Amino acid sequence: METSWKSFGNILKQSKHCNNTVQPVDWIKTKMEMQKMKNGIIPKILFFLLLLGCCVPGITAPVALTAGVLLGVILGNPMPGKTSVWSRTLLQLSVVGLGFGMEMPELLQTGRDAFLYTAISIICTMAAGVILGRLLGVSGRLSTLISFGSAICGGSAIAAMAPVVRADPEETGVALATVFTLNSVALLLFPPLGHILGMGERQFGLWSALAIHDTSSVVGAAAAYGSVALAVGTTVKLTRAIWIMPSALIAAFFTKSGGKVKFPLFILGFIAAALTRTALPQLDLTWRMLNSIARQSLVVTLFMIGAGLTREVLGKTGFKPLAQGVLLWILVSFASAGAILGGWIV
């Protein structure tokens, strides 16, 4: 019996090398490797082609975001780790560049006006988020992350608060996926809604800054509405983002957490850019050019952010966290729109 098995083994070895023919197992492996390579190369080629297309002036933020979302959902993000780093860095540089489109007196006036009602908005949003989380049965830490991200600055706020409340990576991922999904919807939905409501550019800039979570989506939606909306929306949004640090520090104090809270330095860059333009008005052409580059780089940023909205990300968003995020977002959107149109926020 043992001899027969050895003979059978010898026959297999000989047949494998006979006439240099490819055996079925080897052929299947080769085919799978080729298919795997094909599946990896095509999304990358398409990704870079679309990325280059978003660099062309005239391509708007909603178009770029839609292209990114379609790529992410249909083919997946070919480089999720790299695009996450690139989009975060490019967003910060873009925000700094947008500062060259404003002068310091305008920035100070808008920021001073925004300081009070952004504080009120944050407190009300956090309170409403906590109540909704309890009613829906969302876990305490996850509910806090969604509420904090909705109240202040989307992903940046969630990333700052996660170590403070000792959130698990899974909870952080779900909160980010929830807020990120709503940001993508808001960028496409808010500009037409603003026109339907008859909002002027300043009103829409205020509304987008108070009701949309992430800085990139606020700036993208405001840019699609007009230059005045962009200036107001960016300033008010960055004023809102300043509250990340004090809010997280207060939470750290009450939770006795040792987590470190980082101040968003790109806000200082935005102020420095506005200060530079104000101090050197004779270089107005240069400042306009830098501002235009920043606006187009923001379009590229939104494409990369959209590409991150894959089926895997959508799968992480459970019903209860998504319901909390959607209801909170609708509540804040209606309340802020009513306050702006009613003349309470100007």
C-alpha cells in the first residue's frame, strides 16, 4: 500500500513538470493573481485620473465629492490610508490659503459676532444629542462622540474627544462614519435648499457654518453658493472649531482623563494669511492667486474625502447611531435656518 502511494506521488511530480505544461492548480493561481492585480490597478488609475480632473478650474466641490463617492462605493478606495492623510493635510493648507481672500477687519468682525451664537449652538446641540442618544439607546461614549462631532467640527472634534472619553476604536469608527456620511449629504443638499429658502449669501454662509459638521463640507457648500458665503462660512466655522480645545478640556476634567487635546493650528494659519493680506495690500494679485489655488485644492480634498465613503464605511454605521446623527442634524438645521431667516442671527 505504501509503495502504491509513493508511485502515485511520483506520477504527480512527473506530470507537473512534463513538457513544461501548466497544471490546473497553477493556472487557477495565476488567474487569481492576474485578477487581483487587475482589480487593484484599475481603481488606482481611475482614482488618479479623477484626481487630476479635479485640479481643473471650473470643477466644483459637489461634482468632485460625487465623483469620489461613486468611486468609493462602486470600486472602493484604492489607497484608504494615504488618502486619509493627504486629505487632512490638504484641507488644512486649503483653509490657510482661504485666509488670503479676507482682510483682518472683516475677519475680526465676523468672528466676534459668531463667538456668542456658536457657543449657544454648541451647548444646545450637545444637550439635544445626549437626549436623543438616551432615547434611542445609543451607548454613552458613542452618543457623546456623535453629539460632539455634530456640535463643533465633525471628524476633528471626534478625534479630539475620543481619548478624553476613552472611546474604543470601534466606537470612534462608527461615530466618524456617521458624521462623515451626513457631511457628504449636506454638501450636495444645502446649496439647493438655500436657494429654495431664499437665503442671501451671508445667510447661507452662517447656516452652513452652524448646521454642517465638517470644515471641508462647510467650505465646499459655501463656495458653491458664492464668494461672500464662502468668506462668512469659513470664518464662522473656524470660530466654531476653536471650541474643540476648551470643550475637550472641560470633558477631560470631569472624566479625570489624561488624554491630550491638540489645538487646531491651521486656524492660526488662516488668521496669519488674512493678517498678511491686510498688511500688504499692494500684493493683491498674489493673494488672489493663492486664494484661487486654495479653493481648487479644496475641490481636490473633497474628492479624496468622498472616495473614503466606501461600502465598508457605510457598513459600520449602525441604525441607532445613524438615527441619532440624522435626527440631530435635522434639528440643528431647522433651528439654525429659522433663527437666521427670523433675524435672530445676522
